[in-house]
Amino acid sequence: MSALYPSSSGWQAGFLQVLPAVQTHAQIKFRALPAERREEAIQEAIAATCLNYQLAVAQGKQKVIRPGPLADFAIRHV
């Protein structure tokens, strides 16, 4: 199994726990955008968060992952 896909309980379950906070944060930050662009920006922020979460887990940092900083980083990325 690849290092990006750790077998210990899977990174997906942890990501699903932070996902609602990331979605809410993105919806608030992008609320001024036109509807189509807003939805696109929210989905891009979620994708960036997913990649960063997966990378953090692969590096063994799952104990220090917090939804707020992940969401902030994703918002700045978009």
C-alpha cells in the first residue's frame, strides 16, 4: 500500500469529520461571489483540503490536524 494511503483506519474517515467545518467556512468566505463561481470556489477549497489532509496523514501528523487552519489554508489557495 502506498504511503499516501495509510491503512490505519484510513484517512477518509478523518477527512469526513472535518469536511462540514470546511464547507461552512468556505460558504461564508465566498458568499459575495456569483452563485456559479461561489459553488466552484467551495468545491475547489474542499479539494485542496482533501489533498492537504491526505498529505498530513501520510506524514503522520493526524494528531495535529485542525479544521480551522485547514479551511483557512484552502480558502487562501482558492
